[in-house]
Amino acid sequence: MKSVEIQGTLRTDTGSKYAQAERKAGNVPCVIYGGEVPPFHFSAPALAFKSLVYTPEAKTATITVDGKTVKAVIQDMQFHPVTDALMHIDFIQLDEGKAVTMNIPVVLNGQARGVLNGGKLKMILRTLSIRALPNEMPDNIQLDITDLGIGKSIRVSDVVPSKFEILNADTAVIVTVKKARGAMEDEEEDEEGSAEEGIAEGSSDAPAEASAEASE
């Protein structure tokens, strides 16, 4: 998993008044906790978090404050309800021998068969809550949706974990294809079905010929 380096400034004043002042200055207030290093507050320019927050891959953070460097991952984020600006980040320190929980992005591969037939793809879960050791945490969760037909879904239970645990409910839907107006019926005919259709057509022809002969 890639890491993003962040240079921060220690915050000794932690009230909402001081946090607002940091935001006005273009900084994001943060806190780090959960490891051997005692919890501490810091701030860093909002641009420093761009490649950490707005990314299709999960990443760790290497944070340096007052000459002290710790590795951490995002535990929680707060965004402004109107502007969607990043307002606060909670980090948890990494310990290579201790499992950690992260929200890992879901990446869809391929074009769903149901979409080709006129259905509408709807993604319900864009991230999955994953628990794993730091060195076994995946960058993202890859899903192949090529065979996803109309009315079909991929659920959490369909994802096969590899050295990690998925904390979402097994029945939770990740992605689905809904039927749209004018969509084609999404059916797959096998050879047996085609043969049965041929027999049905042949049987319908026989009575027609018999009727014609009787009328003559």
C-alpha cells in the first residue's frame, strides 16, 4: 500500500474557535491516536490531503510533526454539509502486528451484460469496511461485473476475502443492475432451449396441414 507524506504543525489549542481559525487559513485540523505515541493534535494544508482522501486507492499516511514521524491511516473524516470541504480527520497509528480497520474503495471492472441490454447500473457501496494487518490491507477491492444481468446483484458474500475480514453485512448489496424502461429481456438460451423451440414450431405446423387437407 502506498503512503502519502504529510508535514503538519502541532496544535496546542484544540477548541472549536481555534479549529475554525485553522480552516479559514486553508488548513485541516487533525488528531492522531491509538498507538504507542500519545495522542496529539495537528493541522496541515488542505492540499496536502488531496492524494490521500480523493483517490480510488486506499493509502497510508506518513505524518511528520515537530520532528516526530508516525505512520497512520484515516479512521474518520468530516466534510462540510454544503461545500463538501474537508473539515477534520481522525487518524489511527499503525502497528505492524496489530489489525486495523479501513474503508477500502470498490473498483468495478468490465461492462455489465445487463447494461448492454438497456439496464441501469447502480453502485450501492463504494467502499467496504476491511479489517487486516497493515501489510495485508488491500489497495482496493476489484469486482468483475461482466456477467451481471438485469435484476442481478453482487453482495458482500460474493467477495472472497484474502488475508482480510469484511465487516459489512454479508447480505449488503454492493452493485446491482436495475431494469430500465425499454430494456431487453436478459435471458440466456442454451442448446436444449433452442431444440425445444424447434419441436414446438414443428408440432404447430402439423395440425395446420391436416386442416388444409380436410377442407379440400
